[in-house]
Amino acid sequence: MHYNTGYHREAVPLVRRFVQMFRETECVCVPSASCVAMMREHYELIATQENDATLLADVQSLLPRVFEFSELLTERLKVEDVGASFAHSVTYHPSCHSLRMLNIREGPLKLLRAVRGLELRDLPEKEQCCGFGGTFAVKNADVSAAMLEAKEVCVIQAGAEVVTALDNSCLMQIYGGLHRAGSPVKTMHIAEILASTGASA
Amino acid sequence: MSIRVGKTSAARTFPIAAKEALGNAQLRRNVHHATDVIRNKRALRVEEMPDWQQLRDSASAIKQHTLAHLDFYLEEFSRNCESSGGKVHWARDADEANAIAVKLICEFAGDAPQEVIKVKTMTSDEVQMNVALEAADITPIETDLADMIVQLGHDEPSHIVVPALHKNRVEIRDIFRREMNLPELTEQPEDLTAAARRYLRERFLRTKIGISGANFLVAETGAVCVVESEGNGRMCVTLPEMLVTLVGIEKVIPKSQDLEVFLQLLPRSATGERMNPYNSLWSGVTIGDGPREFHVILLDNGRTKLLEDELERETLQCIRCGACLNACPVYRETGGLAYGSIYSGPIGAILSPQLQSLAPTLDALELSCPDV
């Protein structure tokens, strides 16, 4: 968020801290596509701009061990059925960062289809942005709300009880809109669904 | 030095302008519909190309190479254009471009009030040429249908490829009824088209001076390339006695051969067509065939400054297809007028401030644009 709003210098300590914390970690699982996108797109650039060869080497060594949550399951562990049960209708919203930056398309759908009792409903115009965008929702609140309105219409059209996604930022945005509109549709991160063993949502 | 992009310096910031646009339900409906249609058409045309990405990579490579040697190619263009009978003028900024245009017109036509027919030139909006022309008693007549609608409606263009996107046919009918004195005109497309045709045809036949833009300049031959759908381009570049072409310096490409790449990309990306109906390519002057005087005004207006930075230079690779506008979920909700610049949408959000060395008023969001 710092980096996206032009606070490049302020982002550097965060990069260093992340690298330091996970330097020895075998595998870092990130339940947020936008965070992973940030790392893959910008961490090397930041280290280069800092003229810090050590940081760059650390980043380059760490990045291959960083995975978005669904990616870790389907691409690294080659797992689609995690043994979950969730007897509800669910629709999947592909977040912009997962879709456009990480190119994650089929993985989450495969994971959801393998959940026992889960009825997967298609989300109309699913690739349309929800309007959150981070600071965009604050600086351009009116446009953000207009985009959310369009997304809400589609969510309701999908007719599912739950909307899920790989990013809680989108889910927060979508939930905010649905809640204020008085809709009973819930939002859940995909990890919550995959962790479900049959208790009610 | 007066580098400017239209009225951007006086425009409201995006969040404020957007709020007003969002309140216009008609505008939003029009923009939703039109962008959906063009986007889907584009997708079909792109899908049928087995080498689309290679075409894009080629175009990028050609542009990158050209921009890295822009001085060489501009000089080559200038030499070849002039040896074919054209005259090349170099304008540092908006004011200079306008001064050159006004001077050329006055020298050609004397001091009496003049009309000029205009085609395919957003760049003239960038420099606010119409304002300068009118101040010199020269009446500009827009002949691209959408620009004509915008002009007659005393409005601003809202999209770089389909500028009257924000108007529906009833609104257009009302503009024509009023400005063309046709009180019985219906909103049937055939009637609107016939009215526009009659209005424009009179002006094509009587106007001695034309002003055009350019999609591409070919350095190798000194040729100018304009692609269009309506035929007004042909009228404006062949019928007048004098033609002035205003063009940003980033539009030059090295060889005629390079058009192979760009003429496949541009129509598909811009309007979802396999080819533009009219593709015009001309160099210099041929006595007895077309204008007897031909001038090219090469416009800098902040472009050279962008060359200095490797990242900023990429903005100059834009071929103005408008696909990023149609893909952008922000543009979809606000339309182009909220951007306060002739260059709207994603490309406009970076180009307008970059040319003028201003901070952008709209943050990048979620990157639908690289998908196109």
C-alpha cells in the first residue's frame, strides 16, 4: 500500500522486515494474492533501487518460496481435494491481483469443486473489479462505490449464500456493500471454506 | 514555454469530477453499453489472430527502437517529406503549434474569415487549436462524426476513439435539430446519418483548407498515414487546396514495412474491426491531384522530456487504440469527461500529467489495462 501510493522509501523497512522474518523459512504461505503480487512485482525493483545487493540476493532467494494460499495447494502440493465439507452454495470472485498479476484462474475453482456438499455458482461478469483497490477506496470513494454497486448486482444474481475470494480486501468491500443493502449473502475467505468440516457457515 | 494538454490545468481533480459523472445515470448506461460492445468485438478479432502477442511484441520493439533514435527518424521523415513537396515545421509547445497553423492559414488565404475542415486530430485538442483558430477569425469544422456531434453540442470529447460515447441517439437528434435547423428530424440512425452527410458534404465541397492529425508518420518515405471509418478523412486530405497535418513526434515509425504490424493491431484493438474502411497514405504534393500545399507540424509539447526516463518513455509507445479505456472499470463508471483531458482513461491518467510534469490525480488501480 505504501509503494502503490508513492511512499517508496517508507516501504523499504517493510521489505527488509519481511525478508528477515522469513529468511530461513522453507515455505511462506500468504492468504492474500495482492501481497504476493506486490512481492513478485516490486521487491526486486525496490532492492535494486536501494542499491542493496544483500537485500536483492535475499529477496531473490526468498521469492521462490513464497506462495499465495491456493497456489500452494494446487501448484506446489498438487492437491485439489483437502477433505473439506461445506454444504452451501458458493460463488467465487477472482480478485484483480490474483487474476491479472498472478494469473490464478482454475486453481481455486478446482479446490471449491472438491468440497463435499458445496454447490458452486457462476458469478456473472466475474472479472470486473470490486472497486476496493486499497487507497483507491478512500481517495476515489465515489467511483469505488459505483464499481461495488455493479459487483453487488452480479453477486445477488449469482444466487449463492456465500461469496468467496483469495483476498480479504475484496471480501471486506463486497461485504460492506451487501450488508448495507440488507443482503443475507455472507463473505468467506477460501481458506475458511476449505477448513470447514461440515459445521454451519 | 507553454506545454499544455487541453484544459487540464483548470480541470477539477479526478475524484471531484468523477462524483458528478457518477450522478449521470444516462452517461453511465451509455458508457457501460458502448465499452461492453467494443470490448467484446475486440476480443473476437483478437482471438482469430494466431500471432496476436507476436504482433504486439513487434510493435513494442519497433516503437522502442524508434524512440531510442527519435531524432534520426524525425530528421529522415522531414527530409523525405520535403523532397516530395511537403513542408515540415517544428513546434516546441502548444502555443507554437497554434501560431504556425494560424500563420500558414492566413498566408494562404489572406485576412478574410476562413473555414477549415478538420479530421482525426486529438492532438489539436491537446494544444487547444480551435481556440487559437477562432481568435484569428478562422472557423474550425469538425468532420469526424462524433467530434462533429461534440462540437455542435458545445461539449467535450469523452473517449479517444469514440468521442461522443456519452451521447445517445435522442440527444444527438436534438443537437442536429437545433444546429442544422431540422425540426422534424427523427432519431433513426439512417435519418441522423443522412443529416450529418448533407451537413458535411456541403462543407467538404466548399472549404479550401484542411487540418488533419496522423496515426503514423513513415520516416522512410516522408508519408503520413491516417486510418478512419467514415470517409471524411479522404475528403479532408484530398479536396482542400491546402492541408496542414498536426502530429506528435512520437508517431513516427521507420519504414513502410512497419505499417504491416500497426495496421493489423490498431483497427482490431480500437474498434474490433479487421481493417479500417479507409487507410490513407500520402506524401508531399502532386500538382493537379489533391492539395497544392501540404504542411506537417511536428509537435513536442512535453514529449522530449518523457524520452529522458526509460519508464516514462514507454508512454510514448501508445498507438491510441483506446482499448485500455474500454477495459477500465473506473472509466466504465465515470466516462472520459471526469478525467478533464482529451486523453482520458488509463493512458490519459498517465499521459496528461506526464506531458505537463504534473502529479497524476488518479492512482492506478487494478490493472485491467495490461490485459489488453
